[in-house]
Amino acid sequence: MSLLPKELHQNDVFFVEIPDQLTVAERQRLTLFYQPIIGGKALSLYFTLWAEGEFQAATPVMHYYLMQTLDMGLRDILSARLALEAIGLMRTWRTTEGEQRTFLYELARPLETQMFFTDPLLSMMLYSKIGERNYRNLRERFTPALKNRAKFTEVTRSFTDVFTPLHSEIPSDIVAPVVATEKKTYPFMQQNFDFALLQSGLQESLVPSAALTAEVKEDIAKLAFLYQLTPIDMQKVVILALDDDLVISQKQLRKAAADYYKLTVTTEMPKLMPVFEKQAMTTTSQTKEEKHLAYLENTSPVEHLRRLHKGAAPSDSAVQLVESLFVRYGLPPGVINVLIEYVMLITDMKLPKKFVESIADQWRRKGINTAAAAMVAAREERDKYQKAKNQVKEPTITSVETTVENGYDNLTPYEFLKQLNDGHEPFEFLVTLAEGLVKNHGMAIGVVNVLMAYAIKETEGKASRNYVETIASNWQSRGITTVEEALAATEPQGHYQPRVTKAHITTQTTHYDTTIPYDFMKACLNGQEPFPTMIALAENLVLTYNMPIGVVNVLVEHVLQKEQGKLPKRLVETIASEWRQASVTTVAEAQAMIMRRQTPKSYEPRITEVQQIDAKYSQPPYVFLRMLYDGQEPLRKDSKLCEDLVLTHHLPVEVANVLIEYVFTRKEGLLPKAYVETIAKRWQLNNVTTVEQALAQTMPKKDYTPTITTAPQASNYYDSSTPYDMLKKLANGQEPFAHDVRVAEELITLYNMPLGVTNVLIEYVYNLQEGQLPKNYINTIAGSWRQKNITTVEQALAHVQAQNEAYEARQKAKRKVTGKVEHVPEWLQNNTTSTITGENYEKERAEILAMLGRKE
């Protein structure tokens, strides 16, 4: 399992200490020397901590800030920190007060260039990362070339040659010896190497002890670690590194170790791997659940959301929800990841905010702070839901206290509903609903059974709670307590009994006056029985509002015709109120009101007089528009639009009429406002003020005349065809569009493309865009071909073929990036163990023997 919870938590705080400002040279060494070894994430952490150290506040900073700033998970930050510690760029101190852990990060400067390249481990790690050529270039770049001092004589003066001592009273602390600072390097534990075993195999006469200085011992330990050599192996390396003076130089020692490694192990140089990465790569004993658990613990919730979205960026609301789970509820990332995955799986990849927060609140109260505990809670919740879903609720009413055998009183609601369902198990909510009517509302069992049968029949098996309770409330108010009364209530009612009869008729002038609303409405509906609500609405106008029967019938007829057999209550009452205010009391007055509503008001022109300039167009816009409508009344909006061209857009009347005629003819009798106003603005910009200028604007423009009319004789069709001929061939002999011909010819006249290459390009785009030639698209491809120096038809055809093949490959390899989760994670599935039957055992045994190459 991961060491992350013990080593570091996002709520842990930290301070940063730095020695001084970084120089430009040090930043270069960090980027070019250290970054290939420790990686970009570790270097980003180093620079971020250094920036924090330059402006370190008195209040410590949480590691969650680093996670947000670097966009890295906590595990990545820990790995980067360990890399910085191992390379000597950071020292870490930790203290604990109660449940709060505080870290102190002491940053160190990078090694000087000479020290870095003379260190066997660092130089070899850099060499293995960037290769020999880059390594040599880097070393030459940062190692200054020194002048040859063979011909020079040193003339430097000593201190005593320049200064003389002054004898005076000097405080003792001024002349106190300065404690030498420790050598700047990286932490390397050379105690792990057995120097006693090394020296036991080296004769004093051959390798004197004086040759094994502290620096040499450190290099021996580092090289042994780098090449994974034992003390016995290093004895041979030390002997190879001795020079004639029995001195071990660092250069010779490194060369000897490398030569011995190549001779005895492999010719490839060793590569170092961080311990935590090595452990992650070599850990094979983890189960799938443990690996997934480690992933959930060490992954940022936002990154986990991105994985669940198939790599797409999650929505802002989802990110805000995750942040609230961390900030507001204080849940660890592992718990948040489990919660996200669990909710999205059971809600079809949704994240309902209230549902997520309710679970988060529950888990926080339970003290769930690890991904493993969250998984257990999710399983328990899922199992509880499945158990409740699969459990059949037992009826609460199991017996009846009656001897009446009528099929209603002698059956419990459960038995009766099961009988209605042809012996199948009834829905639980129906049983609960029926039993609730008996136990909570005091209704008789037989009455409830009749009610349920009636409700299910009327709704075709879709009886809802509201529907059933509405009927029950009605029956209780009517005092229905027996099965007979309930059955009578379910019988279909007879015809509606009109409340307005012949006695209410006061005049007999028309058939409207002599027909009661019920009969009149039935006649309007072609003899069909009208709905009781419709009849009641009409009769209320007579009985409640004292409207004459004839007037009501006219109103009803008008609304039924207008609403296609419907009688909307609000519309009827609105018209009735309007007629009452107008004191409508006769059929003739009612019909006149209807005619007045149906007849639109004629438009009152605002322009009535026009100066005669042109015989045809010098007319008021309204009169000219009526002429276009063949004398009929034009629409009010069209009349207003025509006059607005003169009054608002300040076009001359004659010009406005030309414009209206042009649009009216072009749009087949329509006058789209935006279209008309666009043309009016363009004519204003073009200073169109006369009829002649306006008519010239409406004339169709001349078609484009091809400028390239001849092509040279060539062996292929592309080089011997003009763009016009090529486009006509692509259009199956039809006349090509002038725009397309112009675009094709501009490739030759403006961009100097060869004729054959232009025709290949036009054919390629024409087929790709399904007969269209977008100018910008063509120019983009033309620019690309010019950069690739495509100058012949053969090159163009080869390029087109390669593009088509690449497109087909992309289409074939394209994958869907969104969708539902197809498989439920194994940690959420039922943990069931299957037993191996005898048949399975024999089959498995035979497969194992076959793998081993053995027979029975």
C-alpha cells in the first residue's frame, strides 16, 4: 500500500527557508543539469517553493495550495519532494503538535559546474538521460577554457607583502575562528558500503591505506551504488585505478568502474530509478481492488472526474461541487473520489448536487476518512438498496371479518388486487394505497376493493395516488359505505339533465332564441353528447349572468367554430364580459359584435400626397403597395414598413417604391423587414436618390467572363485544361458558377500556381466539399502546397492520395470519447466466491497439463 497518508497530507502546512536569491547561472544549471535527472515536476516544485520563500508570510501554507498551483496530485508532490531531497536541493524538517503537522523546507543551491561534472553519480545520471553527444556539448558549454600557464610566471603578491598588522585591542569574538560550513553536496549514505571487507582483500604494499582518502572512499561508495558492485568487485576496480605513484585519482576510479561494469555486467550504462517508482513498477502482488484503492487515494478528484468523462474536461459545476466537498466538508481526496464514482454509477453518470452533499454529510458524521472505508460504506448502501428493492412487502391486512360472499367484502385488498392482476403479484404501491384507505381513512374493505377495481379500469392500469384519493374523498363526502352503493357510484351516468329549459325562452325571433343551450350545443356537435362542463358553462351565462339564450347560443357557436369544437372557459367568459359591457341583448347585436371582431381595421396611411416626378413610382407607398396586391388591402405591417422607408430611412418616395417592387417580386409577394431594411441602408450608402439609380441597383450583374481561355497541349488532362473546362467537367457538363471560376483562376494569376496543380487542387476540394469551393479553404490548401513545393501534377496527385489515406486511417481509428460507464468497478460488485464443480476441476486440470506439455 502507499506511504502517502503517513508521509504527507494535503492539510499539512509548511514554511520555506532559502539561502539567497538564485543567480542566472544557477537557474541554467537547475534547468539543464538537474531537470533531466529529477524531472520537470520536481523542478517546478523547487521553483515554486523558492518563490514562496522569497515572500514567506508569517502564516504557514497548506499543501493543498501546492496541489492547486502545480496542478499535481499529492503523490506527485511527495515524489517530487523526495527527488529534491535525494539530489541535495532540499532538506526537510517536520514537527507535530496534536493533529497538526508542520514541515520546514530548507532549499539549497545547485552544485557548481565543476563539482557536478566531477561527481560520479550526478554526472553518470545526466549522461544516461541525455546521451553522450548532448553531455559533451553541455560540459564544454559550462566549463570555461583555461589559458595554458606553461609560458607564464606567477607574480601574485601575498597578504604579508601588502598589509602590516596593527596592534590594538580587538574583541575576542571578532577574531574567533569561523566554523567552516559543510561541503555542499547531496545526502549520500556511504555507511552502507563495507569498507572493511574492501580493505581486507587489498595488500598494503599494493594499495596503501593512505591512498583511500575520505574523498576516494566517498567516490568508491557512490560508484558501487551506481554500478551495484560488491566490495569484492570494488577491490578489482581500485587496483585498476592505481597510478604509478600508488595514488587513486577520481578520474581513473570512475573509468575503471565503468570498464569493469561493461566487462562483467553489460555494455549499456546503468540507469537510476527513484525508489518509489521502482516499488510501484515491481509491485505485482496487489489485487485489482488494492490498485484501484491506491489510485483513488493518490489522485486528484478533478483528475478522477476527467477520467470518468473519458478525458474530457469536467463541467464548472462538477469542479465546484468537488471543491466544496473538500473545503466545506473536509473530506480527503480518496473519499471524494469514491463518492464521485459511486454516485455517477448509480445515477447514470450524473452528479446531483443535493444527493452528493447528503452522502458527504453522512460519511463525515460517520468519520469516514479513507477510500477503503468509503468503499465499504458505498457497498453497504448499495446492498441495503438492493435488499429493499428485492424484498416483497408483506400485506398488513391479512383477514376480513365478514361472511358475505360477494367478491369484494370477503377479500383483503392484497388478495383482491392479485385477483385483478390474473394471479400475478400486484404492485406494492397499489397494495399500500388500498390498505391505507382502510386503516387511515376508515373505509370499508369491500368499498375500497370496488374503488380500486374502478380506478384501474378507468385508467387502464395506470391508477395514480391522486386519482384514487380523489375518488375516495368524493365517496366519503357522499356517504358511500357499502359495496352496493359503491357499485352504483361506478355505474355510467345517464344523459345530462339541462337546467335551462323551454320555460327560460322569452323570445322566438330566431332559432337561436328558441333552442335551449343543451340542444343547441348538441346540434353544433353533430348530435354528439356534449361534455357536462361545456353545458354547465353555457347555462351559467343564462342563470348566473342573466344573458339571453339567443345571445349565449351565438357566443357558443362562435367559440366552437373558432376553437374547433372546444369551449375554453376563460375565452367564453372574456367574450361574455365584453358583450355585457356593450349591453348586447339580441341575436343581431351579438352577430354584429362577432363581425366587428373578425373585420380587421383598415390601415390609415401617413403619406397621402406625393409630388409627380415619375409616372409609375410617384405614388404614396400605401397606394403603390395596393397596386402590387392587385387592389386588395395589404397587411398593416407591410404598409407601415413601406412608409418607414420614407419617414425613417429618408429614402425618396420613388426610390422606396422601386425597392418595394424589387423585393416583392424577388420574394414572391413577401416583404421581409430585415431584408428590406438591409437593402435600404446599402442604397443610402451608395447615395441612390433617383428612379434610374434605383433601377440600376436592381439589375442583375453580368456573369464572370473567364480570363484563362486556352491551355497548352499536354499528355494529361490536368495540364491541358483551363480551370473553366475542369469545373464544367466536374459539374457533369453544366455551367460552373462564376465565383468558382474566379477562385480557380486567381490561384494561377495571383499565386502563380501551375495550371495542372491548380486543376488537381480544384478537383480535390470539389470532391472533399461535395461540390462547393470555399475560397478561404482553397487558399489555405494552396498556401500549404506552395510551402511543400508541389509544382507538378504527379506530386499533387501523390499528395492528394496520401491525404485521402491519412483521412481514412483517422476515421477508422477514431473513438467515441463520451458515453456511459459500461462496467461496474469490481469493488462495487457482489463479493461472491464460486465453487469449482467436478467438471470444472477436470477441465482446469487438463488445461494446466496442456500448458506444461504433459498428457494424462
